[in-house]
Amino acid sequence: MTGPLDGIKIFDLTRVLAGPSCVQILGDLGADVIKVERPGAGDDTRKFGPPFVRDKDGNETSESGYYLAANRNKRSLTLELASEEGQALARQMIAKCDVLVENFKVGNLAKYGLSYDDLKDDFSGLIYCSITGFGQTGPLAELPGYDFMAQGMGGLMSITGPKDGEPHRVGVPIADLTAGLWAAIAINAALRHQAVTGRGQHLDISLLDTQVATLSIQGLNYLSSGETPELLGNAHPNIVPYQVFPTTDGNIIVAVGNDAQFKRFAAFIGVPELAENNEFATNERRVRNRDKLTLILNDIMAQKSSQHWLEGLESIKVSCGPINRIDQVFENEQVLARDMKIQMDHPLSTEPVNLIGNPIKMSATPATYRRPPPTMGEHTDDVLSDLLGLHDDELASLKERGVI
């Protein structure tokens, strides 16, 4: 057994990031993923670079780092869905699969006879997951959706960025990645339902919905009070001090989680009286008086080095940490010990490529890394012969006609 989803077949009609990241999770957990790409074009992200994978001579190939981020443990099949033959082949393969995942604009797959309504009667056990910008219903359903738009419309940018500054997007496509996570959760739940009842269903996941869900405590702060959260920079809306502080040689994070910790923190930095001050003695008072307290703490923390504060605060069990650059992240001993940096052989490179590991750690059925991100159409012949029993002459004929 190669994972908890061993034996599950996924027909993957996704591209870019939200869909591929969802399906990569399923592949890491053992599912057999068939990534369907248009002949001669493929997933747009293959060209989202630089950087690109380099070949043995140091030349850039057609595979970008962006593409590598979300496409391991998949078999790539090129198939022209605009042709009737391509559509017929797709339906034959779907009949062999447990799950179909797609992120086309609402209604676009109906052009090829591959919408949920087109398939649900013939494939009653099929789990059909659609990932879109705004979902299958509502006034915006037919609009294209992108991560940046979801971060803006979903409120995330309004609470991300320096106080009194401009709103910022998060440094990674967090709306795409979050939608991919929710889709993977939904698919696993639907697989349980399928196993019990034998029935499939339509899963409707949108970037905007999942971004709104991610507002979490900030969303509830508004819904509970009617007060709109504002930009706070690196500060926490409900806990103080819980933010970045300057030091003589950089910046560090300090996260004081309760009043007992604040008392220890105040004593260590040389101002124990702060913990007795009525304005700062409780977290509620510190939140209400955050600006005044922050000015005091910034002045104190800026007088000594990051190492002084990190070592001292750790010794009194007050949470703190460095702000690592990404190169430092992948050199961190804890990150390496947890196998969050992995290497896989790649057909276009003589050297193994570096990838980010799966964070799911399971004692009995761990994630596995069986296939590197595939080149476009790398497994077309294998998939069609494996699933449909097509022979070499049939495959050659399909290629001549541009179907595959």
C-alpha cells in the first residue's frame, strides 16, 4: 500500500495552482492522478518563470519552479477535449476513475459534454469537484477568479499591511492554496460517503468562499462587535504584545500569550512595574492600550541584540522567534528533520530537483513521493494503454489526428 488513498483514481482537469495543489495532496496520499493537458500547450504554469529546471548543460528547460510546486505524483496525459474523439476518450477514462477535479470557468466544460450534469447520470458514483473563483451559483458565478482578487474581495488585504499604510496581498497565493486544501478535505469526505453509499456528488469550492472562511477570528471580531478591523501591521488583533519588535541588529517576534507570561516578560526586560500598571496588567487592558505599550516596548527592545532577547525569553518560557529569510528556512534544522525539503529525480535534469515536502505525518500510511512533476504528455501512452487497453497503432493514429 502506497498511502491511504491507494487504489483511488483521479481524473485531473485542473491547471495553475488551486486545483493542482489540491490534487497533489491526494497524489501524495496515494491516489493515482491522471493530469489532463491540452496537446502543445499544457498547464500554463510550466512557463511561469524564471526560475526553470536546468538540464545537464545548465540550460533552462520548459519546466518552471512554479509548476514543480504543485504537480508531483501525477501522470501527464495530453488530450484534445475540443474534439469529439477526445471527449469520447475522456468519458471512457472517467468511467475508470473515482474522482474528477476541474477548475474551468462555470459552464465551460459543458461545451465538451463534460459538465457535472452531463456525467452524473452515466457515472452515478463519480465525485465531481469544481474549483472556481466565485462558485457555481450567485451573481458573480460566471466571472473568472484569481487569487489576488479573492484576497481583495474576501477582506484579507484590508487587514494585511502596515498600520496607516496601504493594504497588502499575502506573499504567496494564499487564496488558491486555501481553496486547494478545502477541496482536498471535501474530496476525502465525499470518498467516505461514496464508500458507504456507492454514490458520487458535486463539490462546489470557490476561492471567495474559502477566503471568507479564512477570515476566522477577524471575521468574528466584526460580526460580534460591528466594528470593522483595520490594518495592524504585524500586531495581533486580540493579544498584546504579540508582534514584531526591533533589536540592535534586526527584528524578532515576541508572542506573550497570557498575563502570567507578560509578568515574566516585563521582569526580564527590566520593567516589572508594567505588569502592575492598571493600563497593562491584563490582556484586555493591553489590547485597549496597545499603542502606548508598544511605544514603551519598542524603545526597550531596540537596545539589545536579537540573540540576547531570543535566548533570554526562551529561558523564561515566553514565546519568541526569528524572522527567517526563505534560504534560512530550508537550512533550519527543524525543517530538515521534518523532511520538509525533499529531492526527486527529474527527467529533464541530471541532478535531483528540490521540492517542498508534504506536512502530513501519518504513522501507518505516510505520504509518499513516487513520481516527480511530469513533463507534458509524458505518460499519455501509458495511461491510455493502462486504462483503456489501446495498442501502439491506435495510439499512433490518435497522435496523427491531433487527439493526443
